[in-house]
Amino acid sequence: MAETSGNFRPTSPHLQIYRWSGTMAMSVAHRITGAALFVGMGLLAWWLVAAAIGPDAFATARRFLFSLPGTILVFAFSWALVHHAVGGLRHLIWESGVGMTRRNRELLAWGTLATSVAATAVIWALAYFVR
């Protein structure tokens, strides 16, 4: 047996041992969307500052945001915002003690994804038809 330094703390199993579940996937997605919102706020701030500076700066921002890459970024930002909000509601439900069985946790996790995708599609459809 190899010598140890006397530190016999237990080690956590690595990710290859865990079986992925919906709650794990939505936890990772919640963290990623939180980081995406942090970055996306810079895009929103740029748009607002451009509007405050004047018509030329706003036209530049508008031209980028209505381009294909800009539209994809805004779409991703809007989905991240909706997904993060719905994930927060899921956690609020869990904090109240509801839906804590394995089946209900999985249903809420996948329902979070389905709701965020559907709500984002509805928001973009409404924006398209109102425009």
C-alpha cells in the first residue's frame, strides 16, 4: 500500500460515475444561461448606450442586431432569459416542498426546457407579427 500523508478524507465520484438525469442537465443549463445573461447584458447595454449617443450610433447597433449573427445572439439571449426565469420558478416550486419525488423532479426538469422553448417561440412569433 502506498504511503499517505494521513489525510483520509473521502473523495467525490467523478462525472463518469454519475448517470445523467434531467435535473442534472437543467442544473447545468441554468448555470450556462446565467453566464449567457451576464454576457447578453453587455449587448443590451451597448444598444441602450447607442440609442442615447445618437442616430448614427443607434443605426450601427441596429444594423448589427438585425443581421443574421445579431439576430441569432438576440434569440439566444431571449431564450436564456426565459429558460433562466422558468428554472427559477422550478426552484421556487421545490423550495415550497412540492414535486420532490423522483418522477416529479424529472417532469419539472424537462418541463422547464419545453416551457422555455415554447415561450421563446411565442415571444418571437408575437414580435414578428406585431412588427
